[in-house]
Amino acid sequence: MVAATSFEFKEYVASRREIVENRLREYLSGSEPEVLWESMRYSVLGGGKRLRALLCLASADALNPDALELAVPCACAIEMVHAMSLIHDDLPALDNDDLRRGRPTNHKVFGEALALLAGDALLVLASETVLEQTPADVGRSVVIEVALELARAAGAAGMVGGQVEDMAFTGLAKRPQELVTGAMLESMHRRKTGALIRFSTWSGARLAGADESRLRAFARFGEVVGLAFQITDDLLDVTGDAKVLGKTPGKDEASDKATWVRLHGVDQSRAKLADLESEGKALLSSSGLLSGATSMLGSLLEYAIHRLS
Amino acid sequence: MVAATSFEFKEYVASRREIVENRLREYLSGSEPEVLWESMRYSVLGGGKRLRALLCLASADALNPDALELAVPCACAIEMVHAMSLIHDDLPALDNDDLRRGRPTNHKVFGEALALLAGDALLVLASETVLEQTPADVGRSVVIEVALELARAAGAAGMVGGQVEDMAFTGLAKRPQELVTGAMLESMHRRKTGALIRFSTWSGARLAGADESRLRAFARFGEVVGLAFQITDDLLDVTGDAKVLGKTPGKDEASDKATWVRLHGVDQSRAKLADLESEGKALLSSSGLLSGATSMLGSLLEYAIHRLS
């Protein structure tokens, strides 16, 4: 596996982000009721790394350079689901956050009721986007499979289920911190952030026509990136500065949150990251794809771990 | 058009409700995380008329007695979407209701955070149910079409958009009551409750293989039932007793809510109901289906208006 040069990677990321931003603007151009769409646009079009969309598009690109367009609607749908999870997570009933990416959170601008409903509308729009916008070149049963897996990644078995587990771990359900084990924490992360990241690489590969064995490899690669991203976040909360992290460090400690680093310590967390980096690179190498084709995925894995983009 | 006898109708409703309840129990038998599924089950399996599921199944039945099974997953998905809308509507950020169908609302039992997340999970499970459980006899492009229309009925163009309009009408957005016109009120109802009821009859017909002209007639029939149901609700709030209404009368007046009856008066509302009843019956008569086949739909329309079941 080779990673792309820093220059190539930046060019690639910029070009793919532009495609995603333009298409998201198009999908979110609705106007009735105006205030609802404004609230939806505020959160989806308000910046963000687009890591999930990039993973989806880079997976499709890796398998077939002509498959990009087939995966764009799905990549946008993933960003909608991600954005809605942040809107609902930020609500007073959950994390009660006032700031997100340096801007007031959705409910601070639009009120709690609209934030709640904008999240609901985005969840539905994501499914609509996959079902309606995926080009006709993609077989109808593949479209169904992708929409179904997106629902699974978002729902009780995935992201939403993980949010519930996370609540239990942060004292909201009065569960003593001491009872949270590494296995429980990993299960929570696998659902809360991992399921959608896993879906990102899997769906890109599926839409590009990957066979069963490559689909498994791409899905596992997504799991690796997801877990690496989470551990890096936890590490940065302890060791990083606000600029790299994009939020205030020390928040996990202050909110008595179970994190990878609190459970395993900094050294073991760094060792786990190194293992994940090796596993991810091995998955790409053994995919049978040209190393040039998978170089952007390799760079996205490195980005998840080193945040150097 | 003939309506079924009261006895036939009761038997029919009981048999279809049993199918729906059993299948909903099956679809909602998940257990991880346990408390999330409990919260989902609490609201979906906690009673209710199942009007929307009955409309979907009766539409399928009317077109083809063998099509029932094809429509059952969709009928259940509709009830999931309906239940999630009630959970989110009842939250303090929206209507702040403590009671629903005589029981504490979801957030009163499980807390606001879980109620919010259970609603999200149900919205996703509805889409999953249509995509995964619709029998293979149904063409894959029809499954996509039905899942897509369900998303539209639930989202910004439908139910969620209607909830936002309703908020604007009840003073939450500080809009003066006087500015609410009949057209605005009808648009709100068409979205908030109408879109899902319209989808119920349309999807039953679509899954049973209806042609374009019958599809249009069934969709319009659903619109008629939806509006009639809403006007009846508004009338009962003024004239009815709590037993028929299933909730405390006089609540609309107390909450300064724009309703059909407040805008048009009792007499005009009754006249509109009579018009809708005629239009609905005419749609069934002109469908070219045997009157026996559409009798249950006729009875459901009468039920929506007279609440005599």
C-alpha cells in the first residue's frame, strides 16, 4: 500500500469535497416550509470534514474510476445522517451543546422544536436521496440493499443504538463509571460512529460493483478507520490542542465520560492506533487493487489517525 | 358503493388489526440496546386504532384478495412512522403532552433523551421494514417506489413539514392567529396528517398492482379520509365527549390552536364533511371494482367521519 503524496491527497480531497458540497446544496434546495429547510441547510452545509463522504467516494474510485457518480448520492445521504445525529445529539435532552464547529448549534439558532424536526426530516431525506438519486446504471436490488444497510447503520443496531449506549456510559442513566468495560466501550463506538463509517466504505464499494470478498475487506477497512478516528479523538482530548481537535480539549474528563484513553491509558491507546494503521494498510494491500487506486483510502486512514490534512 | 354491515366491518377490522399487531410485535422484537427497544415497543404496541394500517390493507384487499400479505410490512411501517410522530410531538420542545391514549407519554416513562432516540430509530425501522420485509413477489422497482413515497410522506414535504407549519399556527413562532387562512390550515393538515393517510391507501393499491388511474383514485380517497378525519377531530373537540375523542375536549380552544371549526364554524365544517363523504363514496363507485370489494374502505371512511366503530 502506498499513501498518496500530501499534494495529491489535498487535491483529491478538495475535488471530492466540491462535488459533495455542490450536490448537497442541490438536494437541500427545498423551500417549503422555508424555515425547516433553512434549519436543515444550516447544519448540513455548515462545514465539516466530510470524512464519511470522502471514504465512500474513495472506495468507489478505488474499485472503478467510472463509478464515482454512482456513489455521490449515497455519499451525500451519509452526510445528512451524520448531520442529523449531531443536531439531535446537541439538544438539551442529550449533550446540551451550544457550539458545534465554532458556530451556535442548530437549536440555539432555530429553537429546540425546529432542530428536532430538521433532524427527522434529514433522516428521511437521506433515504429519499439514495432511493431517488442513485443513477439507473445501478441495479434496483443493489439500490435496495444500499438503502437497507444505510437504515441499519443509522438505526437501533447502529448509530442511534450507540447513542443510547453512550448515554448509559456518561451517567445519564446513573450507571457507575466503574462498570464500563473495554468491550462495552468498543461496542458503543462500533455503533455510535463506527456503523456509519463502515457503511461509507462498504456502500462505495457496493455501488462500484465490488465482489463479496472485496466488500468484506472494504467494510472491515471502514471499521478500522472508524475505531482509529474515535481513539484519536479521545487522545486529542487529553493531549491535543483545540485547533486540531475542533473543540475544547478536556471535555471528556470534565463530563466524566468513558473514553478509550481513560480506560486503557495513553500508551495502550497509541499502540492500538498503530495496530489499526497496520491492519488498514494490510487490508488495502491484500485487496488485489493497484496501490495507486487505494492510495487515497490509505491517506484517509492516515488522516483519521494523524489529523495532518 | 356499499358500506359493509356493522358486523362484517367489526370482524374485518378485528382480523386485520390482529395481523398488524402480531407482525409489529415481530418487527419490534429487537433487544439491543434493550431500553431503546422497550421505548419503541411502548409507543408502537401501546394500542391505537391502526386506521392507517387498515386503510393500507383494505386498499390492497379491494384490488386483489391475494395481495394482503404484500402490503402487511408497509402497513406496519406506516404505524411506526405514525407512532414516532406522536413521540416527538409529545416532547416538551413541541406539544409537551404528559398523556397519550390514557397512558403516560414516552418521554414521561423513558425520559426525553430516549424518547427522542426511539423516534429516530422508528423512523429508520419503518424504511427498513418496507425494504427488507416486502415479499419478493413485489417487483424491486415497486419496492423502491413505495419506500420513496413513504419517505416523502414522512419528510419535509409531508408529515414533518406539516408539524413545522402547525407550530407556526399555534403561536410557537409568534404568528398572530388572525393570519392563518383556510388555505394555510388545509395545507398544514394535508401535510401533517394527510400525507401519511394518503400514502396508506396509495401504497396498498400500488403493492396490489393497481393501474395508474386506480392509483390516482386511491390516493385521492386517502386525502379525503385524511381531511375528513381531521375535521371530525376538530368538531369533536368542540362538541364531543372525551370517550369518543380519546382525549380531553376543549384543548384546541385552550391552546389557541387554529382549527377547521374555529375558522369555518360548526355548520360549515359539517357541510364539508358531507361533501367529503360523497366524494369518497363516488371515488369508490367509479373505481370499477365490485362494491363488495370496496365496502371496507367505504366503512373506514364512515368511521373516520362518524367514529361509530
